[in-house]
Amino acid sequence: MNFIKRLQTEAAFNQLESWEQTQITSGTQSGNVFRLTSGEQDLFIKEITDHERDIHKQLLDIKLKHVLKSKHPDLLEQNILVTDFVSCGSITTKQLDHNLIVEFATIQNTLLPPGQDKGAHAASGEFFRKGFAENIAAAGKRMVVLKQEAPTIAKEYTRLVEHMQRNKEKLTQEFAAIPAARQHHDFREANILAGPPQRLIDWGSSYGDGPFIFDLAPFLLADQQQLEIYVGSSDICRVAQAGQIEEWLVSCALARLAEMLRYLEAFVIKQENGLEDLTGTLEYQFESYGKLLEYI
């Protein structure tokens, strides 16, 4: 059954021709993404994958104000997500709404990995160890290019990347042993609507669990108060020592740094004239990741 016919299985969309339809083509990998408006209703419609469907079904049972949830749960069975259409841009800083942090911790506290107790190690530890190792290797190659394209700011990253390269085996093993929790796996500024209130969107990369502080690491590293709020809200952190939490944060922040450098194109800031600001992007990210120098 094609997308339109699946959408029309919901009574609200039987008369689809009565809705104003605008296809959304930017910022999405799915071809079936639309804005539908009718009277006071303004909706975002997206064809989603099985894993994105599954996480949205789980989110329905959690009280959340800072995550866009399905307005038509029955359509999730048709792999169609319907949410309110929010007309605003994404955040441009690492300052998070404190309630978003609390809600994200609540999601992690509620959606335990299958068969695991709170605080259990990641079931796919080897997967994350290998992924971190591959990202470290890719970050090293990226630095060769950045030293030519943005030499001044690239120097600031050199010590961090060299630290990861020298200690790859130890760092990747420690990362893989961190307790597991549900991850968004694309928790970055582009996927947080500025609001107010801030709202987390796009769970398309959320395949399951992972080192629990990975998603939020650069945001918590950037702001001590944000870290304290998360620590006070996370079930895993509540039963851990402060020193252990700090080690987990540093480990996950290094993993996020390696990932950011490997997939830098996805993070590059676009200027008003449409040109990419590579140096500005690296400077912005270093405001957070530069704090790692205090720990290595």
C-alpha cells in the first residue's frame, strides 16, 4: 500500500484533497514528508522506518512536553508519524531547557534495554568499542585536512585527537563498558527546535541503547548546571560516585568529539549567504570540547 493510501486509513485524512499539502524536501532523507494544513490544524507528516516507529510508540506512554509525539498513534502502525508542525528554527547554542534534560533522563529511566536492569553494561559493548575506534581513526585523517583548511583552530584540536590516538585501546574499552540507556543517537542542535519550549525531534537514528551519557555529553560538558540537573535526574547517576560520573562524561564527550570530526559536514554552520563556515563551526564546537583538555 503506498504512502497516501496508508495515510488515508486514518479517518481524519479520508478527504485528503481538503487539506493544503506542502512537500518538505530539505533536511530529510525520506521522500514522503509533508506539511498539512486545514483550518486551525497544522501538521507535520513523515514516513518513518520501523525503528523510529517503535521508539515513538514507546514515547506515547511517557508524559513529555519537550519531545514532539505522535498525534495519531494508529498511523504509527502504518509507519507514518503525525505531529504538530512547529514553525521555528533549531537552537544555535549548547544551552538546553532544563526541563528537556529532565525529560530526556526520564525517557532513559523508563525505557530500559531489553532484559537489563538499571546500570547494566551496554549489551552491544563491542559494537560501541569498534565504532569509537573507527571514529578515532577517521578523526585523525580529518585533522590532516583541517590543518590545511582551518590551520589556526585545527591546532586547538590536535592535542585532543592525539590523546585519543595514543590511548585508543584503553579509551574504547572504557567507553564500551559504560552503563547502557536508550539513546537518540543524533542529539545535536539541528534536532532541537528552539521554541519556546525547546523540543527534541527526529528519532530516525535511534536504534536502541548505548553508553547512557553519550547523547548529552557535549551539552553537559558545556555547562556545569546542566550536568547537575542531569545527574540529579538520571537513575544511573543517582547510584554512582561523582568521580565515576566524571569519567563517564569525559569518555562519552571524547566519543562525541571523534564522531563530530568524522561526520563534520553534518555539523557545519551555514551562513546567511548559504556558504559554509568551517572555521566558525570548529570554534563553536571547541567552546565545549576544549574543556576536555582539563581532564587528559
